[in-house]
Amino acid sequence: DVKVTQSSRYLVKRTGEKVFLECVQDMDHENMFWYRQDPGLGLRLIYFSYDVKMKEKGDIPEGYSVSREKKERFSLILESASTNQTSMYLCASSLRGQGLNYEQYFGPGTRLTVT
Amino acid sequence: DQQVKQNSPSLSVQEGRISILNCDYTNSMFDYFLWYKKYPAEGPTFLISISSIKDKNEDGRFTVFLNKSAKHLSLHIVPSQPGDSAVYFCAASASGTNAGKSTFGDGTTLTVKP
């Protein structure tokens, strides 16, 4: 079974703090994703990585950055946390084919509260 | 501009009956569609998918129908069970250079009453 783990289930940070959210997958997937989920807004893509050190902006990248130094690990960084970044953050991974799509496997999520 | 829409935020059905969840999309480049199920405090899990070369895909109690001309897909659950109560997300992807990314709808909360 694919396993995607996230470093914390719950996190409380103060406004202005630098926040790191870590994600690790154990299935050698090329693609990794960071989403945030807010009520009534579904899953919105923050950043996407298709290879080590490669990244693409998603729909809502402002206020976030990412790092992928190893294939299995994808980190989301909030440079200066703000209250509007309070949300559920979900990491996912998937295979990467030749122009094909595959299902994504999600971690359990991190509920981040910024006060 | 929301490219994938689930117009019903919630749906309630009786155990044993059929649940029908709907999804509409606007981007004609989408050619692969997926449904995910999400329980509270868990990440979404993949349920079923369909390629645009098909109009139906079935997996046990779950069937997805695709109407390309209407840009509409639906997920049928028959018979519905209380354990099916969850949030269901529709997602759409395009092949080629944009492959890998999915655009998700807002989700529909399904409640199956015993």
C-alpha cells in the first residue's frame, strides 16, 4: 500500500512565524502535491513537483514556497504565517507517466491554526 | 472561473437506495476524471476513474458515467450503505504536457441514513 505521511496532524503557530510542513511518500512516486482544503472551496492546489528540485505553481501559491531535495520528501513552507493561512493542508503523490494521469494518494492532512 | 463544479453541497439518501452525485466541467481539454472519497480527519482516497474514451466505468457498487457532449459526469452508488457517508470530490485532468495535475470540485457531502 502507498503510504503518504505528514509530519503533524495539528499545528498552532503565531502570525509572522515561519512554518514547515513535511510530507514523505514511500512508493517512489515522481509527482507530489500540496493542497489546502477550506469549507466550501474544495481542494486547491498550492504547488506541484514532478521531480527532485522541480516545482510548479498551482492555483494559490502566494505566501507559500516548497522544497523537494529528495524524491520521497516534499516540504511546504509558509515564510511568514498569516491568519488567512489557517486551513487543512493535504499532501499527495502519484506516478508520472508519459502524458498520462494517475490517481493521487493523500496523506492524513495537517490542521494548521495561525493565531 | 471554476472549471470543475459540484453543484450539490449535500445529498441525503436512505440505506439501500441509489446515490447519484453529479459533476460538471468546462475545460474541453480534460480527458480523465476521478472520484475521491473523504472521511473526516482523513485524507481523500481514490474511488473510481474514467477516461474520455469511455462513457461508463463500473467497480462493484460504484459506477461513473461520462457525458462528454454535456461535459457532465456522475457517480452512482448502488445500494448505498451508511459507511458511504463521506465527502465526495470530483476531479478532472488533462493529458499531455499538463498531465499529473487534477482540478477538484468543491465536494458533495453524502449522508446515508440507516
